[in-house]
Amino acid sequence: QQQQQQPPQQQQQSQADEEAAVVGGSSDPSSGRDYTAIPAQIDAKMEEFDEDSQLRPTIITPSNTWMKKSKKGLLADPTTSIMRGDEQKAEKDKAMDLLDALTKSGAIPVENASLHIVMAATHGFDKTVVETVVQDNVSPIEKVERSTLILAQTIHDLPSGELIEPSQLGRAAAASPRLFE
């Protein structure tokens, strides 16, 4: 009944807030998760939980040459071309211009879209895997599993206990008790 008394613009905003609450988000873009902060959060978690300091950030550098596969028309045969620096920038600018035009400079929301973020880390050992097992009597799997759990709990913003199969919880908690406190 309250929505009937509100102006149409406020009704739309209330509906958007309700829909966002259902999916666990918010209609306010400023209240969403800041994905640019995740690397710093991972570093902080690694300092806190990684006793061996074996996990290192990995920089992903795309090659200077990209292959573009495209079609002139819907029924045309696909063509492949090679793109270098200036061509890559021009194609990226065209894509952003198209997105800008389709959304009327952000006035129309992009629904049913997904954002893919690629992050990489490298787990290194001081010794080979065999030396780690034989000489140190340490399971490298437990060390990699701990690193994976630290990354997963940071990225998914969930406690370690919710990320592991219940049947494996006791074993993982015994190997890395600090992650499950």
C-alpha cells in the first residue's frame, strides 16, 4: 500500500532495492564489492595465515599479438586476423563505444551480464615435491590446500568451513587449524 502512495520514481527504486536484496546485492553501485581491493585483502590474509610464505602473486601479461576471429555477416565464413598494439586499442575503443551506445552512457542497466575476473597466484616450494615428502615428512597437498583455502575464503568472502565438503572438514581443520577458528 505504501508503494501505491509513492511517486512512480520512488516505486521503481523500491522495487529495484527489493530485487537486489533478493539476489544478495544492492541497486546502489557504490555499495557493491570493490573487486580492486581483493589483491590487498589476499595479501593481508596470506600474511596472517600462510606460515611458510609460499604463495606469491603472479602477473598475467597478455601477448603483444592477438588473433581476432570474426564474421562479416551472420552466414559468412569466419575470418582470422592478427592485431597488434594500435589495432588492439582501436578494437577495444570500438567495443567500449558500442557498450556506451547500448546503455545510453550508463542510463540503461546491463542485465543478465556477468563479470569475469582472472587472478593468479603461484605456490612455490623451497624443495622439490619429492624432497618435501621424503626429507621433511610434510604433505605438499596440505600446504597447497591451505593456500587454496586462504584464496577462496578471501575471494568468496566466506569462512573456510563453508568452502569444504563436510566429509573433509575434520581433515582440513587438523592440517590448518588457524583457518577454522
